[in-house]
Amino acid sequence: MIEIIRRRGVSDERVLRAMEAVPRHLFVPPELRDRAYGDYPLPIGYGQTISQPYIVAWMTELLELQEGDKVLEIGTGSGYQAAVLAEIPGVEVYTIEIVPELAEQARKRLESLGYTNVHCRQGDGYYGWPEYAPYDAIILTAAPEVIPGPLIEQLAVGGRMVLPIGPPGGFQTLLKSVKQPDGTLKNSVLGGVAFVPFTGEGIRGGKRRR
């Protein structure tokens, strides 16, 4: 798995070590563990998926994490991306999952694996986690059609946000956004991706206010 990720262009050794350190098979349903290290997404229940390893590694690299950074993840899922982020030295992770069952499973899983630098919350990720803002980096593992306003507000100046964006069932792109001193985002489009849609009352309300 690591060699595939390396060949596809991920070169940050910290990210590669993090991918190697996390036991991916513990983050997928038991009946799929024999497929856990293949480079493709897998279902984890409740209409959600665990992203393919390459995408996890690439998005983590794009965040350009540094020691002392606070990272907000929207869409905990099984907890795999959060675990990879937590393996980057000196990083503190705050992660939100909208599906109560997945949120609880992920919390228990991450605790059992000893991740004391991951903080889990069940809720609507549209609103972020303002109590711990600003964040040096924000990552979304589900695709909204527009970037949620509260997440832009909670991103520090100079902070990086990496997310898929696009309509459900339509063409999505991976976006990297860097917050400028005036509060706007400088966006880079990095290619086509396919993610589950962003859900929750907040995103529906946000679209109405667009």
C-alpha cells in the first residue's frame, strides 16, 4: 500500500510513516478486512465510506501540517483519516461526525488505539467546532456544493483547507484553499474526485442563503 502511494506522488515522509503506522484493517467492517489495504474506498455502513489510501495520504500531505497545528476534520467516518492526522508529530485533531452510530464507534476505536490527541464530537459539521477555533488546517471527507461559511470563519489566516466540492452524483473536484489576510480564500483546483455528499441541516440552510 505504501509503495503504491509513493509511486502516485506522495513524498512527505511523515505522511508515509503515518499511513504505515495506522492499522487500516481495524477501521473497516470485519468482513472487509482482507481488502483493507487495497487502494480503493470501502463501505463502512450508514451510506458512508472509508476513502482509498492514496486519497487519504494526498489530502493529508496537502494540509502541510507542522508541529503544534490544530486540525479540524469534518466527517470522522470510521476514524481512519483522524488517526492518520494524529500520527503527524505535534498535531492535535478535532473531528466531527454527523451519524451518531459512526461517531460513537470511531470514538471508542480511537481511544482503544491510544490516540490521546484526537477529540471526537457528534454533530453537524457545517457549523464546525468554534470552541477550539481558529484551526491551522481543516479537512472535509464529504463533498459540499459550496464551502460552509462557518468553516471559513474558523480557519486561521494562512490556514489550509482541503476538501472535495461538487454536487451529489455530479462532477466533484479536490480543492485546496488558503485563507488570506483579508479573510478570503485563495483556491487551487487539484483534479477530479468522488466523495459521499455533505449532509446536515446546516448545509441545506447554507445553500438557501447562498
